Amino acid sequence: MSEIETPLLADVYPALVSFLEAALAAEGESALAQALLRLPFHGWCGCSLTCTYLRTAPATHADNAWIHLDDEEEPRVWLQLDRDRTSFAGMEICEFDLGPAPALDPDRPAGLG
């Protein structure tokens, strides 16, 4: 029996990764922008039906540091750094249109569209 391979976040949500990559590059965070291209998609938090925390690493890899990407006064996406602060453990999707749920993400929370 073969293991199911974890898809890359860029394959599941390419518009999100493109937005984040451009926003981080504009903030002078080119290494973190490049790290986005290698992030796996581990699904959603699952603490509630409406939780919008997307996991890109096991919870044990998460740090307490966050990067907030906001539009003027509206939060869009908040990125949680990993312990090494070289990549991301996850992200809170606040106000970002992910588009239709792709086949690679059958468990997307209600209200994200």
C-alpha cells in the first residue's frame, strides 16, 4: 500500500501563494516569499467548522511570531512563522477569496470562498 502524498499549498491554492509571495517580496522578505513555494498543504485546523487556520506544518513546528498582511484596516492573511523563522507553520485566512474549493481540499471550512 502506498502513502498518499501531501500536496503543495501552491498546487491547492495558487492565487493565495501568488498573493503572499508578492506581498512578502514587497516587504523585503524574499527568503520567506520563496519558502512559500515549498509549503505542503496539511489541511485546516479543524477546531470548529468555521476555523480559518490553514496548516502547512505540524503544530509542534509553530512559533509565536506572526506576519500580518493587511489591506489598510482589513486583515487579509496572517502568517505564523515556524520555530526556525525560515518558513511558515500555518496561516489564518481572514479576508482572501480562495475561489472554488479544489478537489485537493475537500474539507475547506464553511464561509471561505
